[in-house]
Amino acid sequence: MHSCYYRDHLTNPSCTLLKDNKIMTSSVTSIGPIEESTRLATADCRQTYNVKRNLLKPTVAVFTNTLVIIIVGLLLAFIEFDVIPTNKFGYYCGDPALSYQFEGDTITALVLILGSFLGPLIVIIAIEYRHTRKAESIRLIWLWYKDMLIGVVTTLMVTEVMKAIVGAPRPHFLSTCKPQTKEECVNGTFVRDFECQGTGYSSYVVGDSSRSFPSGHTSISVFASIFCVALVHYRLKWRRSGQLLKPFLMLAFVSWAAVCGLTRITDRRHHWWDVLAGTILGAIGAGYTIIGLVKRFKVPEKNNPPKSIHSRSTLLDEKQDRNVTCVI
């Protein structure tokens, strides 16, 4: 009988055939019937389909998120600039609480946005950019800030809708709006129907004079303040930062909310109950975000990709079962 060696397979084709037959024989003996390889091949096909389907999910999610952002942004702009008409609550003639002069804002809208939107991002970056792996730092920064944006925009949306529905006059309503009524306005008489005839102010300021309740500055600043306090509490370690840094930062965040809220009263832009309502809204929004969205800043585990199922099919299986196909 002719003896075959591995080095002979290049010159003797029968050696190659003999080796293939040995491999096929041993594989069939260890694996079992052909149905086993068919089942494994089908599992491979199903896994491939699931991977492709998961790859499509981010595309749908990005499209949906973008659409929601556009809708919310348009609604906020329409309400803020009085494209969607604001309700008129009415006023009492000669009410001293509505007779103050409009003198502007101590905390302007730009300062509010920088402090309440950009400020938390700086705090998140300062706390989370300590990881040795930059990819992990970027992941956590985006995770916390994304949920923060969802919460603050939701709070802002609720605040703006309430402003439009209530239509309460601001403390400078009479001097800014200069309401004109059909009948003579007698002190103490409640007026429901009126038209603003204010001059010397922009149309935005005149329309905004009936949007006092609740305070948007307060709701947004309180939200940002509580969110940052919770972030420092849960994510900043005592041993690495010292014992005084955490309370100092928390005090600074609370002071920011206090300044934004109290200056709305001293600027005669809101009544005290407007600021109180804004504080409650901001606290509720921040509480929902901290507990419901970021889960008290617990770092979520990464979703490991599914392990691939390697088919144990052999050369004999492929030759005898060429018609196996995936039907998903």
C-alpha cells in the first residue's frame, strides 16, 4: 500500500484526497448528523440578520430625535415670539402691583443660556475628563449632557405652555402695555378685554408683558443648579478633590439659582408667586432627570456585541448540504 506524507500532497493528488477524507471522517464522527450543521448554519444566518437590523436602528433614532428637536424648537419659538397667541388674563385698573416701570433684566437671556446650558457642560467635562481612556470620558460626558438637555428642554416647554395659557400680567404691565379699553377704567374694576397701545417699546416687550406666570428664568436656573449639585455629589470623589471643593461648588450652584430667581422680583419682572412656581417646576424637572434619566449618575454597562456563532460544518457537510439557505 502506498504511504502518504504531508509533504507529498503537492506532487501526489491522491495524498490530498486521502487527507480530506480523513478530516471529513473525523468531523462527521465528532459532530453527528448533518441536521446539526444545518441548525448551526441557520443560527449564523439569523445572527447576521439581527446585526443588520440593529445597524438600522441608530438611523431611525437619529431621524426621530431630529424631528422631535425641530418640532419642540418651533413650538418654543412660536410661543415666545407670540406667533401662537397668548391668553390675556386681565387686570385691575390702577393696580399698584402692575404699575412699575420696565427697567430691563439683571440676568439677560444670553447670560441665562450661558449659565444654565453651557455651565453644566463645563462641570460635566471637568468631572468626567479624568478617565485614562478618552473614549470612556467622551461617552459619559455625552450621556450626562444629553439627558440634561432632555430634562431642561422639557421643563422649558412646560413653562412656556403655562405662560401662554395663563397670560398673567407682569409687574410693569400698565406702563409697558398701556392697555386701551372700550369703557372708562375705574380704579379697582377688573378689565378682561383690552388692546395694548404701548409705544417706545418693541412689540416683543409689549406682548411679553402678559407672560408673567411662571418665571422661566427661575425654572431653568433651578433645574441647572439642582442637576449640577447632584452631579458633584454622586460623581466627584472626596479623596481626590478634597473636603471643601464639593460644598463650595454646591453653594455656587445654589447661589446661581437664587440670583436668577430673586433678581426677577427686584427687577419688577415677576411677582413672588411666579418665582415660587418656577422653582417648583425646575425642582420637579431636575428630580425626574436625576432619578429617571441618569439614574443617579450610575455608569451604565456597555452593550457588548453578540458573540458570533461559528458553524462547525465541515467539508463533507458543505458538499452534501449545498442547498441550505437562510429564511428569515
